[in-house]
Amino acid sequence: ARVGAGKTTVTAARVKNERLTRTARAAGACMKLEEGLDGGLWTKVGSKKVIVLGGDGFCGWPTALFLSELGHEVVVVDNLSRRKIDVELACDSLTPIQSMEERLTAWKASGGNEIKFVYMDVAQEYQRMLEMIEQERPDAIVHFAEQRAAPYSQKNSATKRYTIDNNVNGTHNVLAAVVESGLDIHVVHLGTMGVYGYGTSGGEIPEGYIDVILPGGRESRILHPMYPGSVYHATKCLDQVLFQFYQRNDQLRITDLHQGIVWGTNTAQTVKDERLINRFDYDSDYGTVLNRFLMQAALDYPLTVYGTGGQTRAFIHIQDTAKCIALAVENPPSSGDQVEIFNQVAETHRVRDLAQIISKMTGCEVKNIANPRNEASENELEVANRKFQQLGWSPITLDTGLLDEVVNIAGKYKDRCDTSKVLPSSFWNKTRLKECAESNTQAAVQASSGGNGVVSKEDAENMLKQLSSGDPQRLERLREAMRT
């Protein structure tokens, strides 16, 4: 199948509603795809030991639970950095997430298998991680342990440097430790569709590789050219280069998942107990576009569309993130095989179309604001996702799960929202900062004079404080611009 704007088009035989039994490609493979666990998709027939790095995060936590429910022995490793960034940004998850200790207690109480937790910084504690790997002897390592927000990676020089240090060091430490351990471990990495860039392929984006003719008529198969759109995306590109080297040099078995934008909050596992609830980020740094829209709709706050809203992006539900990771764990490449790359996406939509869908569903107004990102205002996006479809994956789509998110998550917890965190506070460069400051100042003037602006007078002042980045002189200049 390939995914085009607003729809999924089937172009290859799609495996659906039939029982599939797959012979494991590595010792200890644990599942077969048949009617059973989790909505008729999975059942348990064995067990692997899986270390989930970054298992406290938005994607890591529900994936750890899903793997555990499938019968895997799961070890979660995390330094809780995302919780520390909550403190830094003064913005908590919309949902009341519990401590890791409480989460694991709740999982056990709900009938889940025991999950071990190790507090560790994989980017800084190489020797400890190596010793843990040698002791646990995992079949697979799932790597989520990276700073995941493009806006945060563009916020200032400190966050740019942290994103590079954390993400690249972490990935390289994992690869080096697997080699040094001497163990045959399958590394599964959560990457991003952003490594391809947007609107640069001139057609369907393949799953990782393209066939080319080199000078002299030589045929070759190479990685799709990389076009990172932020420091965060650049780290994922660097990850790709490291994977290619370690696969060729050390024959590591690696799967890289190029994932679309994740939406949704809970999964079939996290709803078993209120204490298992997943995080929901709505702020301008960490909130994915669809989750931000859902929260804004619940508050009857205008949906803030960046620029024209013509940016086309790929999307996937959080439950499907967990399922795709499980499929990747079950289907590792053989030693010596090239790095396996999947496009982990369900569908593509233009941002303005998403806003209109939610607006029609909820009656919420849509407002276009200046774009803090340095990106094309319009782009097409057609993505191949045949590999997961051929493994039997049938994704959740927006038309089946959107209203539930508005009512049961965003609506339920809307009193926890700080609306001052909604408008952009990270900008790709000085030009974007200037344009956003001017545009948002105009909106603030309109709001303060009783017009139909995006923000109230109080929110406007909070916005100006964020734009000033703590600089009193800049704050006063912004206030002056607002008065004139």
C-alpha cells in the first residue's frame, strides 16, 4: 500500500482478516498474527527479552506495556529526562501521569507481567549500560531514548546542543555496547519521516532506499537523500549513518522505523488502570499538531494553524506505534542483511484539512498564525508503507478514533491546561522570530481591543513573556510594539 494525502491507496496485495503464522527469523521469536489478544491481532506463543530504552516516554511507555502483554520479558530504561523538561518548560502533561514506580505497580495489579525498571542515562553512562546488557542478555533493544521534539531542538543554543549530545551519543553508545557485549541483539530504533524532508522526492517516498544509476552507468542502492528540517531531524539522519556503518562493519541486525506524527493518548493497555495513563503534550514545543488541535477544541480555543496550513504530514495512532514496534521485534533482519527500514505511517493529511475536520466536529474556530518553522508553506506527500501492511497491520485512522480523543481525554482533563503554553515559543531562526512576533502582536492588539483575536489580553502578555525569553529589554520592546 502507499499513503497519499488524506487517504490510503492499496497498490499491492494486502493481507487482511486472515490467520498468518510466520516462522521466526531469530531464536526466541514469540508471536504469530492471528485472532486473539488486542482486538483480534495478537496472541502469545513464547517470549523474548526486550530492553526498552526511553520506556517512560510518550511512545516508550505504551510500547513497553504492549510488549509485556504479548508475553515478552520487558526491562524499561529511562533517566526521566522528559519529566525534567516538564519542569524546565513549566508545563505538565495534560493527563496526570504517575511516577514510574506507581505505573509499574498498577501494571502488576492489573494482571500484567512484571516489568523491571532501570534509572540510567544511556547517553552518559556507557559502562553501566554495557554491564546491564551483558547481565540481561536481551534478544532485542528498542531505542526511544532521544529528545523527540523538533521545536525544543530549535529553542536556543542550549537545547540544540543537548539534542545533539543526547541523541547522537545515546545511539552510538547503544551500538558500541552491543558490539562490545559480543551478543546477537536486534536493535529497533524509532526514527522519523522527517529524515526524508517534505516535498523533496517528486513522487512516492520509498521505504528507506532508492535505486540509482551512478556515473559510468553503475547501478547502486542507496539511502534516500536526507533533508532534515531541524536539529532534532538532523540527529535522526546521523543515526541512519551510524546504523549503516555498524551493519556493514559489525553485521549488527538493525531495524529503523521512520514514523509519522503520532496522535492519540491511550492504548488497550494504558486504559486498564487510571495510573497507567499515557502522557498528553499540548504545548507548542512537545505537543504534536493533532494533539494540540484536540486540546484546543476541548477548550473552544481557536485551532492555531501555522502559516497556510498546506504542510502535508504523515500520521499514526499511538496504539499502532506499539503494534509496529512489536512487529519489528518479531521480524528482525538476519545477520549480514542491510539495515531494515519501515515507513511507520497510516495516512497523510494537510494540516489545514485536519483543522477543518476537527472544526466541523466540534464547532471550534480555525485561526492561521505566523509559522515559527522554516519550512515549505505547501507540499505533497505520498509514502510507501507496504512492508507493515504485508505483515498484516491494519491501522487505526482518524475517522475511527478522533472524537473519542476530544471527549475522553482532552475534554476530561482540560482544567489542567495552561493556555499560555499554546502559542509558539521556539523559532527556527531570527527571521521566523521577527515575523511571529509582529504577527502575534497584531493578534494581541486585536484581542485587547475586543476583536476576535487568537489570544486574550492576559494570554497576550504571557505570550510576549515567552517571546522575550526572559530578556526584560526585549519584553519592553515587544510591549511597546503592541501599544503602537
